[in-house]
Amino acid sequence: MNIVARNLNFAYGRHEHVLKDINFEINEPKIYGLLGRNGAGKTSLLSIIGSFREPTSGELLIKGEAPFENAEVMQQVTFMYSKDFSSETENAKSLLKDSNRYRPNFDYDYALQLAEKFKLDLKKPLSKLSKGKQSIFNVIVALASRTPITIFDEVYLGMDAPARDLFYKELLKEQELHPRIMILSTHLVSEMDYLFDDVLIIKDGKLLLHESYEELLSRGVTLIGSKQAVDTFSNGKDIIHHEQLGDTHSVTLYGAFGEDEKQRAKQQGLQVGHSSLHDLFIQLTKEED
Amino acid sequence: MNKPIPFSRIGFDLLQAQLIWTLWYLGILVLVNIVRLVFSADEIDTFYNHAFVASNVYMLVIGIISIYFLPYFVENGITRKNYFYGNIIASICLSILIPIIAYVITIFEGLVLSNLKQSMLHAVPDPDTNFIGDIFQSILLTPHVDMEANLLLSLGLFSINIFGFYLIGWLIGTAFYRLGVIGGLCFIAISLLIIVAKDSFLRIAMDHPLFESFSIFEAVPESMALVLVFIILLVPIFLIRLLTKRAPVKI
């Protein structure tokens, strides 16, 4: 299973250039973190993968085929988002049975086990459940669907910290037992970063980067120390953040920073650290002043 | 890869869901009819005739709602095409089943109240030439044949009427879903024309007099009228497919 985007553009209604010339390739069954600020185009991109929408130009291919109205591809993709269940009178059990009917790999018993773990009332109409419980229902459907491509678009809204933690554990367990392409779009970067194998960041409709989590983290280096020493080591590098507190300067650099360079910086009395994904995300996607 | 879900399964599921609504609707209609039987001093309609008129509005309403199955199915990995064909099957089955169920209930009603005085509702055109009035009458007084006069023709007519209303409900719902308020309102106008044309062709086919406002249809030969009824029903079907074929699921 793979997803390829080539010169993908998307616009709708009065929203021009929602996605601009997106190119990427996802080939391995890994957990992909899709990050971007509000309105960056994350949901639009995921909507195209999930066959909810069609690209305006360019192409998005799943196993070499356009997913839109492609019956074979569509049943292999679950696009789960924060749904509005305010008028859903069916209960969770009945909707799980529906998913079991339409999704070829759906594991109904596993869904029931998850419902028990998450303490989800299966007999209550979805509309009567709290937002957090509705989110849990969405998570259960997506996990149990076992589709080769499973997308979670901010489905964790309203879930409390223990429920989210349980979800992360189940996600990792599922990925180990039934590896698939899982795409997680989230604003909870610092909480979920350990889940990601790869990270894709979108900014203003453009794909800013697509790298492995480790590689991305290794690119972000923080130097703290005297102005002179910091300036010496940051000279010619891509400074994505700069802060000053009294005589102490702190910079976040983005780009290759070799081991020998790190050693020399330490010898000059600088504190050298790696940026977190959270910090990198903030700095890389911040608006220019 | 697994074989895709066939549209016949979607049709079955859609029929099942809408049949449950229909049983609620018919149940309420039975209660209303019982209340009318108890409180009406004189003659009242049979359940069949009552359902013949009320089902038009019921089918219009569930037709409007039926577009909301589309995002549900797409979310479950079903194509818009399979949803469309599935719902066509479901709506045809529903249109055949409702008259039969209404007929069976009416037989029971007759057995329970054997001395019931039955008066049949006849679609006698009103001499009023008000165009809007004629449209409303054409909705309320769809061409009718007594079930006792010709059962098969009566059931068939019942089915065609409610199927037509389901289709225009589905078309209006789809237009609002896809095109927004203005587009939806335009399609209400188109739907009224479709219903007026369908009713007029049915009246010609059955040799019933036309409403004065729609006398333009008098030019249609009687032999062609029934064929035109089926052709005119293809118009909303074609338009619904056109509107849903590439419909985005907005989230």
C-alpha cells in the first residue's frame, strides 16, 4: 500500500490555493504525524486521501490509482474525523455492526473489547454521549477497521488524558500486530510526538517537510550561552528562533549540525540541546513578522 | 484486495432503515384513522385512501432526508455510485411495499369494522383556475383509482405517486446539499414542474380531466401519456445522479 501526491493542488468555493503543489510519497506501514496550523490544509489533504473530495489539479494516488469513487481503494481507507453526532439516534453497537458490514477487515470483537476498555456505553444513542465518549467511539471504529490506510484527523477532541493515553497505547499495539499506514493529524504535538515514525508539516497549503522523526529532531539544535559564542556557532546557519535573557542568548538552529561542531560548542561553554518537535513545529510554522 | 461491497447490499440496508421509519409512519396513521373512526359521526375514508394522500408528503420528507445517507456511506468506504443505485432500489421497493401494507391494513380495518360505511376520495378537479392552488391540489389530489374498482391499477398508481414524491424529495435534498440554499430553491421549482407534468400525464393516461392551469398538456396523446410518466420520472433520477456523482463530503 502506498500514497503518492504529485503536484497536488486543491481549491474550493472562495478558498483558492488550499493546497499548493504538494508532492510526497508514503510507502511503508508506519505512523505518520501530519502537522500544521489551523487552516494550513491538513483536513483538505486528508479529505482527498479519504475520497471525501477530489483534487483540483495534480494527482493523489493510492496503490497507483485515484481513490475518488474507486470502490476497491475506498474500502481500504478509513478517514476518521471529529464527527457531529448531535442528530445520531443510533447507538454505538448498531453503528459498529454497520462498520463490520462495510469494512472487510473490521474486527468486531476487538471493537467490543476496546469499548469495554474505554468504558463506552454501547446502548446509548451517540447523540446522548459526551463529546469525549463520541471521540472514543470514533477512535474505536478507526482502530477496529484495520484498513491498510487509517487516518485520525483530530479525533481526540474532548477525550480526557487517561483516555488519550489508552488510545496511544492501543495505537502502538495495533501497529505492531497489524502494521498499516496510520496518519495522525494533531495539535497535541508534545503529547503525541513519540508515536510518530515520520513527520509531515504543512504550512499555508504547502508541504514544508516530510522526514523521519529522528532525522527531523536531529536538525533542530538549541544553543544557549554568551552572545559571542552563540553568534560564532550560529553564523551562516538557519536560525529559526532567537531569544535573549540578560547576557544569555538562546538560538534554535535548523539544519545539519555535526557531532564535532557540537563538541566544540560545548568546549566554548555553550549548552547544546535538541529541540523538541513541539518547538520545531512552532518555529517552522510561525508567521513572519 | 477484497471485493467491493455490492450496491444490492447497500440497497437492502437502505430499505431496512427506511422501512423502520415507514412502519412508525403507518402506525401513527393507523392511530389517526382510529381516532377519526371514533370521533367522526358520518362516513370516513378507508385507511387505504387516507394513506394514498398522506404518503405523498411522507415520501417527500424521507426523500429529502435520504441524501444524508451519502456522507455516511462514503465515510464507510462506499462509493457515491453504489449509494445512488442502492437508494434507487430501496425507494422502488418502498414505493411498492407501502401500498401493499396500506391495503392489508385496510382489509383488517374492514374486518374489524364490518359495518363501516366507506366513502372513496375521488380526484375531481376543482373549477378554480388558480395556478398555485392547482399545484397544491395536484399534490394533495394525485390521480386516484378505487382499490375496489381495480386493485392492481390502484396499487400501481399509489406506487408511482409516492415514488415520484420520494424522487423529488431526494432531488431537493441533494440540491440543497450540493448547491446551497439558492440552488436548492431553484430545484424546488424544477421539482414542482416534474410533479405537475407527471400528474398531468397520469390524468391523460387514465382519462381524468386535467386541471385548467395545466391544459397545455392536453396536446399529449393518451397512448403516449403512460410512457411519458416513466420518462418524466427519469428526469429527477438523472439529476440526482448528476448532483451526487462527484459530490464532496463536507466536514
